[in-house]
Amino acid sequence: MSLFAQDNPYQNPVQTQSQLQVKQLLDKKSEYHRLTGGVQDGYRIKIHFGVDREGAEAMRVKFSNRFPDFVTYKEYQQPNFVVLVGDFKTKLEAFESLKKIQGEFPNAFIVKGKIKVG
């Protein structure tokens, strides 16, 4: 007795159509990321802003040492140097991380911005 598990894709047209739709969605997602450079709207946590560049770098290093799992960004937003943390797709994700961070960085708050997605 022999058994064959869906050797012929035309035997199950529903599965074949689903597979085609999944492939089309993956292709669209890949094209979107190529066009946007992997950047989308999201949230980050601002832990520092001020006019002192060295102060911003010191804050970034202090944060990275305490929370190595978070990605940090140092930006210049005229006239301030800003230290931002994380790439959160939803405000809820950012809020959960903010609660962990606020014990040591009580002035941290959530900001909306462009995030990197991988």
C-alpha cells in the first residue's frame, strides 16, 4: 500500500490558492521594506535631551550599561542632543518598557517617530 501526501498541487486548489496568497503577501512586504529602507512609524523612549553633546553621550553609555538589551540612538534635534531608546511598533510595547526604565531614568517618556524594523 502506498500513500502520497499532496504530491499534485492541483488536487487541493484551496491550499494552492492559500500558498499563492501567502507568497504574494511576502513579496509585497519585501518590496515595501526595500522602498522604505525598513523604516516605519512607531515609538521610542526619550531618556535625555540637552545642549551638551558629552552629557548626551554619557547618558547613552550609562543607559546601555544598565539596559544592554535596548538599542540606543543619539540624535541632534536643534538645539538639543537627544538620546532615544528602542524600536517599538505599538505604544503598549513602549509603555511596558518605559515602566522598566523609569526606576533609574524617571524623566523618560514615550515619543512617536520613525523606527527600524527587521
